[in-house]
Amino acid sequence: MTKKEILKIVISVLIAALTALAAGLGLSSCNVTRTVTTRSEAWQHGDTSVVIQTKTVESYDGSRKY
């Protein structure tokens, strides 16, 4: 093996290690928000209408605590 080939292997290993480290740190947290909206309409006398709307917001924080 020449010095050039050894240098390429060392650089490849370093890049792989840094990529794995970055992926590990980047994937350590997860924030999710889900919003569910339900709407119901009921018509009454004349042109007056009633609208019932409910909204549920759920949040989840999956970040790693150090």
C-alpha cells in the first residue's frame, strides 16, 4: 500500500465516524404536535346557523435528557 492509499483509508474512516456522530446527535430529539379539529354544523330557523367546533392539540417531546 502506498502512502496515498493509506491516507484515503484514514480519511474515509474519519468521515464515517464523524457522520455516525452527527447522525447520533441529530436523531436524539423528536418533537411532534398533532392537531385534530372536528366540526359540526346544524341549521336552525331562517338563515341562522349553529356551528360546533372542537379542537384537540397533543404535543410530545421525545428529546433526550442529559
